[in-house]
Amino acid sequence: MELKLIRKTLTDKSTIGELFINGVFYCYTLEDKDRKLESGGKKIHSLTAIARGKYSVIVSYSNRFKQYMPQIINVPQFEGIRIHSGNKSENTEGCILVGRTKSVDFIGESKIAYTGLFSQLKKVEKTEKITIEIL
């Protein structure tokens, strides 16, 4: 399964993007501010989006959230990066939030988007490699 996140709207507080699953638009995303880490930008703890690139995604148990969740692995300068529900940059510490609606520095209907995404990932996690490309 191929996930592709295209960052669209960058503000001083957040980064809004669009998430595609195997080439089909699925939902909106919200991340911390894009500080262009892949171009030498400086990371600010809990306030920085991960670098653009292609990463593997696994489903693993989160001790913090006490449940199985998608985890983006081998992210330079970051640990424990997850895809989860949430509405604004205060809900993420480098993680990717998903939602069905968007406005300035906000995504809505996040739990609905997350539940659907997690269901699709669970269906293929044992039979397909899952990747996310962030552009």
C-alpha cells in the first residue's frame, strides 16, 4: 500500500496536506510547522514536521496511547512518529493527524478519518509493505 502526503498549506503554526491511498485522495492531514528539515532546517522539539521523504509504515503498539496504531519508522531526528486523530498542531508532536475537513490550522472529523485509515492499514499490514511518501 502506498500512502502519499502532499503538503499544501504552510503557516507559522501548522502544515495542512492531502493524503492519498494508492493514488486516490483519502483525507486531509495536519502536521506541525514545516521547517524544511530535508534542506538543513532546524528542528524545534514538538513543533516541527518530519522531513520530506519516503518512509515505511508499520502497525505497532503505542505505550503512550495504549493501543495499536500506524507508526512511521526510521524518521531522522524523530522517534515514535504516529498517524493518529487530532485537530490542531497542539495535538501533534511531529506526528501526522488525519481529518475529513479542513480550515486554517485545523482539521475536523478526525476520528472518522483515522478509523477508516486504520481499518485499511490493518487489512494489508501482513500481506503488503506499507510506505508513506511526504512531498
